[in-house]
Amino acid sequence: MAEFVEPVSPQADTKRGGPSPGIGLSVSGGGYRAMLFHLGAFLRLYELGLLQRLDRISSVSGGSITAAKIALEWPRLATRDDFFEHVVEPIRRLAGTTVDIPCILAGIVLPGGVADYIAFAYRRFLFGDATLQDLPKAPEFVINATNLETGTLWRFTRGYMADYQVGEIRKPDLNLGSAVAASSAFPPFLSPYVLRVGERDFSRVYCKDRRLLSNISLTDGGAYDNLGLETVWKRYANVLVSDAGAALDFEPSPPADWGRLSKRVIDIIYRQVTALRKRQVIASFKVAKGAPGKRRGTYWGVGSDIAHYKLGSSLPAPFARTSELAAISTRLKRLSAEHQERLINWGYAICDTAIRRHFPQPAMPPPIFPYPGGV
């Protein structure tokens, strides 16, 4: 039997005597690729009635774009048509627009940082003037960024925003687009996002160094945890993981200029950290079968081979086709209507297969691709 290895610190569970019986979902980063892949997965979870049963949804980077839009529209999602009108269509409009390069140029020639212009784009396309206080009370949505000053997670929720090494701000009124911009401030070009707060904003302070309480520099949540896993793994016995992390292609002649070389190094680090967490999660699920107090759940990824789930009724998703989608770059760059629909279809299909294979629900409606043409 494989050794059980916790992918994150179990200390929070130990204090409560073990994980609670709820269900948590973590969604990874990955730019527009992740935004659309997770959109398909969220749609299938909605159809299954499982999305409505989740206790916590934890997200990073590109996954935070989709999760935050679903959170904002939560009271309006009474039907599948509502889901398309209020979530799918606005996200697809954003996916049809290149955001990163114009924001980088604006950050170079105009006042303000690149991440501030990213936040403006999110407000324009998806969130308007909504703040964290517009998120629903349940389920709890956690938008994760990485605190560059402490090297740990900075979490945005309706009830608080906090870093356990710094302090906690209760009931924050931060614009939702800004929280998502911090979560998706991919280094080196879109980072940092400077959270403009001061010591008086904190209801609880955990640090001795007061300098950590003002103008906090944040970067992509994936720098710490690209699966968005920690905030659900520590809490719930049932964990679902949606991973849109990119495959890393071979590079016979790595770039020598500092910008592209830095990105290549960062991509390697992201891939290795994510791969380690993925292996540990899947091993933990296997050990959990029949083991009281352990977590159960399932994992699906943009790079998965649907055939490996050995579910005869899976939607058709040839690995050669899905591999093309997994190779789409991690950017906020315009995607064609065809690529958008294929990514949504792929997230939908692999989520459906993983759930029906490892986390079956009663009275499951049959899966039908959201868009004609499949993956």
C-alpha cells in the first residue's frame, strides 16, 4: 500500500479532530485556458446538482476569473439557461479579447501598475463595481493570491482577507476585479498587485513587523499553490480538483533574454510543484478508500487522458485532440470561438467522466456537449 502523504499541512485538521464532512472544490490557474476549461467543468457540476452542494470553492489565477463570476451571479443561476446568460457568455466575451499585452504596455507608459490595468479589464468585462461583499454567504468562495512579502497565501473571501502570518481584515469591501487581478498576477509581467491597505484596516494582527501591514505586494496564487488546493484540503473530507495547468513543451534552444528566460524558469517551477501536489492528491484518494478520517474525491485535468478513467460511457475526447488544448499558452490572450468551445467542451467532458467514475451522484442527467463539434 502506498504511503499516505499530506499535500499540505494537516495542522488545521488536527485542531478540529479531522476534516469536516463537507465538499470542497479547488480550481487551478492557467490563464484563459484555465478560465474556459473550468467553465465547462462548472457547467457539468451545475447540471449534476453538485455545484449547489459545495461548501467551499477555492481558486487561483485563471480559475479565479471563472469562480468569481459564478460567485457574483450565484443568486441568478436558477436554470441552465441562466448559467449560459450570466456566466458563460460574459466569460466568452472576455476570452475573445487580448488583455495582457495592452495592460503591460499601459503599465509601462502610464501611471499605475500592470495589475491595476488587469483589474480594470476584469471590472469592465465581468464584475463592474461589485466587491467581495457581493459574494454569497454559501458556498464560501476563496480567491487565493500569494503574498510576496511572506511567501504564503493571501486569501480573499466575503468574510475576510488575510495572511495567517500577517493579520486579518474583516468584511473587506475590495473590488472583486482587484481580488481576481491579484490572484492572476502572473510573474514576471503581470505582477505584483499592490493591495493598498494600512494597519488600521486590520481587525487582527499576527505579525510583529508593522511594515507588513501596509501596501502589500501580491502575485499569482499559483506561485504558492497552483491547484488552489490548500484551502479545501485542510478543511473537508471530500475534495474535487480541477486542474488546467499547462503541459511544458521541450525547448531545444531556451531564450537568453531575461524576460522570456524568467518565464521559462517560472513555468518549470510551477509545473514541478503542481505535479508533486497532483501525485500526492491522487495517492491520498487511493489510500482513502475504506480508511476512516481520510479524504475521498476525484481529480481531472486539462492534460488527462479520458481513456484512463475506464468509463465506457464517457463523451468522446481523443487524447490527440485534448493534448492540443492542454498546450495552449498560459496567457490572457484572445482565443478563437472554436478554441473557446473546445476548451469548454473538454472541461465538461473530463469533469463528467471523473465524477461519474469516482464521485457518483444520484439521478445523474446524461452528458451532452455544450457545443457541437466536441473537443
